[in-house]
Amino acid sequence: MNRRILIAGAAVFLFPCRAQAQAPTTLSPGEAYGAARAGTLLLLDIRTPEEWRDTGIPQGATALDVETPAFEVRLAGLRLDHPGKRIALIDRNGGLSASIRTKLAGRGFRDILAVRGGMLGPGGWLAEKLPVVAYH
């Protein structure tokens, strides 16, 4: 085997090009809102019912409390009900959504994103003055 080919092959394996970089794991509130409106994204508000009552939920979002025991089962059901759509998680300030996204990725859930800033964080949904609906 040609030594140059072997070295080039090893370089590709050890140092993958940037074009093969991982897909983004977060998106801005504005991107989430636009994609949800366009029907290409399922936006899930994973906060608690008390938080939903305090601020409302993002317009176009589905409320799904991450603290419920059946959270992953319901998430899997939503994935089946909405094939081909990406899923974005929104929480209070973005930290929990990112953590849950990582946990779910480790369990085989793919194409799940976290909304940067959540509802109340800097650059979050409310800071961007995006629409909310009351939760009853």
C-alpha cells in the first residue's frame, strides 16, 4: 500500500474536517418561534405548571413538565406523532434544556435542540418580546 495514502487516511480519521462537525445543539428563541410557526419544529416548554402560570407558555409550544415520571414516554409519543420535525426544549433560563438535551441524546433521542436563554434568561423568549399564551 502506498505510504502517502495510508498517512492521508489516518489524518482524515484523526483530524476530521470542519464540514463534518456536529449539527448545532441550540437555537435562539427567534429561530425556535419561526420554525414552530413554519411547522418544522415541535417546541416543548419543559417547565413546571407553576412556571407556566407565572409567565404563560411560548406561542406554539406544547407544555410538557420535565419533572413528570412519564416525561420520556410522552416525548417519544410526540416524536412519533410529529415525524420529521426537530424538537426544541425551552425552560426557565436555558440550562436545564441543554442538560436534558444531552441526557436524551445519550439515550438515543436525536435532533433535539435547546432554546438559548429559555423563557427568562438574557436573550430569552421574554427578553426578545416573543408572544406567549396564558396557561390555565
